Amino acid sequence: MRDDLREEANDEVRAAFLVDAIATTEKVDVSDAEFEKKVAELAEARQKSVPKYKAELQKEGRLEQIRYQLREEKTLDLLMSRAKINVTP
């Protein structure tokens, strides 16, 4: 079981590095407006005010994690928009 978990963790790290490299190459970035919109959506989902939720994230050191997740989502969206899927009968 430990080996399976180790392999899965290695795959996840490799994927994260790959997505980050693609984002850097393609100059994918998250604007402040996109970031603020996402924080507002998350605050609303948790029924908290934006300033209060943002302060909680800041205290927990998770603000940059949200920005990173947005960058990852934008990068994956970019890849999907450029993907050419061939279906063979």
C-alpha cells in the first residue's frame, strides 16, 4: 500500500511540475481581478464576508494556494482548448 501511495504522490508531483512549466511557457497568469472574484465566490459559498474570509486565508497562509489553483485551472483550460481528439472506429 505504501508503494502505491508513493507512486501516486510521485505522479501528482510530476503533473504539478508539468502544468507549472506549461503555464510559464505559455505565460499563463492570474489577474488580480480574477483572484478577487474567486475569493469572493469562495467566501459566498462559505457564507462569510470577503474581508473576513480573506483574513482567514491570509492567517492560514492559503492565499497563494488559491492563486496557484487558478493558474492551474487556466492552464488546463488552455490545454483542453488546444487539444485535438481523434476517435478511431
